[in-house]
Amino acid sequence: MEQVRPDGFDEFAAARWSALLHVARLLTGGDRQRAEDLVQEALVKLWFAWPKIADEAPEAYVRTVLVRLAARSARRRWWGERPVEELPDRAGPVDVSSTVAERSRLEGALAQLTPKQRAAVVLRYYEDLPEAQVAQALGCPVGTARSHASRGVARLRQILSDAVRPVR
């Protein structure tokens, strides 16, 4: 039997799914399957807490849950098999736009950051949250969140600049 929450949970989940998935994908370093798992798990946790927080800040709650789940999942050593759309037997013609290449490069660079730095950078600069909300989502003081974001951005600059230096 299907349970439906008449108080707005279904509408919230449907309206925010793609945005949450994008944030989760950035938090996981571009791994779409892990990102989908994180969003589903975060929405399950939100579903149980919905009666308490529906009128307050469900967006902030689910974002905090996503950050914590991403940090916990990053500590796992092995992810098992990784499903792919096509087998990598044959190399086909490559027609990749520069936007997709840049996004992939950025996701790869984000994947090299520590989970806390990655979360701080994504929440502060992609989600455009104030430092206080970033700190709340990370569960640390504002100064520590600011430090994570600053070190993360510095590391991103280093990673991305190393990739474009000409070889002589």
C-alpha cells in the first residue's frame, strides 16, 4: 500500500530532485550513481522528519543530510562494481563540447578535495549559501567552514592550473 504525505513532501521532493541531484553529484566528485543514492537516502531521512520541519527549513535540512551522507560515503574504501552504459571495447567517435569537458574537468578536480573542503566549496560557491549556513551544514564553526572553503578553492586553483600548463 502506498503512503502519501498530504502535507507537501511529495511536491517538495519532486520540485527539488534535480537541484539536489546536482549538488550531490558535485559532492561525490561527479559520480551520478552515488549522487542518486545520496539524494534518495537524504529524502528518506527527510520523509521521517517531515512533520517536524515541513514548515521550517526542509531545504537546509536535506542539504545538511546530503553533506553528511557524502562525507560518510567518501570514507568507504570500496564501492564494488561500477555499472557503465556501454562496454569499453571499442572507441567511438568523440564529439564532446567544451562545456562538457570543462564540467568533467571541474568534477575531477572536486573529487581530489577532501570531503569537507568539497562540501564547503559546493555549498558556498555553487549553492551560494552564506558562511553561517555552510558552517551549520558542516556542523562546525564559521571560521572552520571558511577555512575549508578557502583551502578547497586554493587546491582547485592548483589542480586546474597544473592541468593547463604547457609542457616544454
